[in-house]
Amino acid sequence: MPLKIFNVLGREKMDFVPLEEGHVGMYVCGPTVYDHAHLGHAKTYVSFDMVVRYLRYIGNNVLYVQNITDVGHLTDTESGEDKILKKARATQSKPMQLVETYTRSYFEDMDKLKVARPDISPRASGHVPEQIKMVQTLIEKGYAYETNGSVYFDVTSAPNYGKLSNRRVDDQEEGTREAVRGEKRNPQDFALWKFAEPEHILRWDSPWGEGFPGWHIECSAMAKKYLGETFDIHGGGIDNIFPHNESEIVQSECCNDAEFSRYWMLVGSLNVPDPIEGIPVKMSKSLGNFVTIKDALADYRPEVIRMFVFSAHYSSPVTYSKDVLASASAGWERIYNAVRLTRQMMGDAPATDDGNSFDARINQLKTDFRAAMDDDFSTPKAIASLQEFTRDVNTLLNGGSAVGLSTLESIDTAYRELGGDVLGIIPDAETASGSNAQREAGLVELLINMRADARKSKNWAESDRIRDELQKLGVTLEDRADGTIWKAE
């Protein structure tokens, strides 16, 4: 079956047909870098990492663009202050010093979460000329107007404004994201360019005087520069559907006289229980209820965090709690213990099987996994197929019959391609240099060898002590005719 994507623009599941067969242009709104990233960001960017991985797995050449917002993201207060300037002042640092600090922090977090780097990571501050040019075009075409050094988009000039969020101009509240100013013709008009007050540090020359770009025009300009006037997929968080994504569409299509993005994919929010009422509320820096990615990684493996993200469909909201992460960790351990056992047995496996064939089961896994992912990237179904496969793998490996090397290699390849290359929840073989997994496996193997020496010397007390101490650490040993294997709980 063809890949189907739920297109938020139109609210329907559609066959995915890229503009150019085998090539996909994809733009995702990146972070505003004024603080450390939190688990809400992880949900968004791990989800789109999965999308990119799968598109490439099925044979597409993907050009993935994800911006860095380092200027122009206004706060929700009446001052309309840039978030980066506000944080820089609070921390007594220079704006670009702040930006560099948190941009590095963001990519460090993404690397640890095994999120592949975008092909292009443009910065808003590095594309001001392109943004000014778009604003000029919008003024010339009658869609925007200048007043007191600022430029606003006239929402009444664009009949299709509101088509993504299904909002009509008459229904929209005044003052969304910035103050209702007397200089605007309509309360709903949004800023394309802002006049820089004397104390505003980030400022550029423009035809309208010194100022800085609005938040929405940045993404339009960068998407056009690297992907063209029309491209395949635009991604982001559902909370940005209005006003950000809505503004992107209308200003881009009015400027370019062309469709902007053909498919819109928006990720559901990450919620946390309200401490008083207990109802789920969005994880947010402004509410102070966030958990940074760095703190989460101190308690959980990156694969477990990814497993948590994929436990629900990318478009669905998910509520974070320690119990939910514990469940994700247990589910991941079940799968990975089977992978670890497979890899351990490969070392001493016979060349041929003892009359067993697992090829049909492996092919069924690939069929089920592909069907799940082709259905709008249904990761819960994809993980369920891996869990069912794992039960069958454990039955095979613990059945007492010899399992040949070719079968073990095929099982490992299936896990590595589907769970590793696509979902990123299966680590590479534990010989990866310098990894925690390598150290863990090496220490366990060292103790197993020491226990084997004790058994050869008939030092049963020492043998039992090593086994019991490992059991306390969550490592279970199983003595077999072909040697001792282990698994972590």
C-alpha cells in the first residue's frame, strides 16, 4: 500500500505523492534558542526524525531543513518583546552569546537522543535580506503596509487566511501574540517587520528604517530559499498552527503566487498533570512545568525516551509521568533483551540450523511494520509488531534447538533495520567504541568469565556470589550447554 499522511491542511488522510518522485523536500520549524530544550521539544523533533528516517528507508532522497530562530520571536506580553532579548537581559549576557550557548545545547541534546542532524539548519538572523525582499514584494502587491517603521500583513487582503486552522478573521481575538496597536489597520494583522526602539540590540537596516523581522516571515523566507516556492512537507508542533503556521502560508502564497507546502504534519503536545487539579496541561517553559532533555537523559536511556515518544501517534497528545517512562523502559528492555541474546548467541552459533526456518516470521514482521508505518507513521502499531516478533524470537532462542548463524544474523538485521535505522530504539552492536552499552556489556562479560573460572576450580561459593551480585543489579545469568548468556531487567 502507498504511504498515507494525514494532511492537516484539509483534515484528511492522503496518499503521499512528492513533487518529484524519489525526492522529498521537508521543512520543520526549529527551536527558539533562549533556554535548554525540554521533553516537549524532544517529542516534536524525535517524531520528525522518525519521519525522515522512514522516508529514506523506503527509498526517498530527503532534503531536510530545520531552522534556528535566533531573532524575532515575540513574547506573549503586551510589550511584544523578543524572547531572546528578554532572556539575555535577565542573564546579563549578549543576545548572540545566549543564542550560541543554547544552540549548542540543543544540538547536544538531539545528538544524544539519536536525532539525525538536518541537512540544512539555517538561522533567522542570517537570512534577513531574504526576509526584507519578501516584505517588499508583499507591500508592492498590496498585501502589506508600513506604518511608523513597522510593516504589517493585512489579513483582510487575503481571502484564504485561516485555511489551515479553520479560523475566520471575524472570529479571531484581538491581541494574539502581540499588542493591539493603534498603528495596525486591523487587530488581527501580524508583523512582518518591527521598528527597533533605541534600546533594541538586534537591528538591521531596511527600507523602513532600522528594525528586525517578525517571527513568521523568517520561516517563509528560509523555506523558499532552500526548498523553493512549493515543497512537499511542512512540520511543527500543533500549538504553532495559529498564528505562526497560518501566517507562514498566507504570506508565502501571496508573495510567490504559488502553493506553499503540500502536506502539513503537526505533532501533538506533551502534557504533564497539573499539580493541583491533576488534569493534563501542556509542558511549557512559561508555566515552569518542564523537564529538560538533559535531566531526562540523566535518568533514562535515549532509546527509552524515543520509545515513550513512539508509544502514541505523533499527532496525539501524550502525558508525561515517571510511571509512563517506567512502562516505556520495561517495553524497551523486553525488545532489547531479545536483541542482546541474539547477538550473544551469534558468537558460538553453528553454521546451520537444526531444521528450523525463521524466514517466514521475519518477512511477516517486515510486512506488518511497513503496513503500520505506511498508515500515517503509526509507531504504536510498528512497535507492537516488534513486540510480537520478540515473543517469537524468545521462543525460538529458548526452545533448546540449535539456531544457526544465518538465522541469528537475519533476526539481528531485522531488528537493526526496523528498530534501529527507522525508529532509533535499537542500539548498534555493543562494541560501539566508548559507549555506555560497551562498558556495561564488557563488565558483565568480565564477571561471567570470572565466574566460569571459579566453576572450573569448583569454587561454588564464589560462583554463586558473582551470580547473586549480578542478580541484585538486574542482570540474570542462564547457564547453557554452549555457555552462559545474560540479560538485563
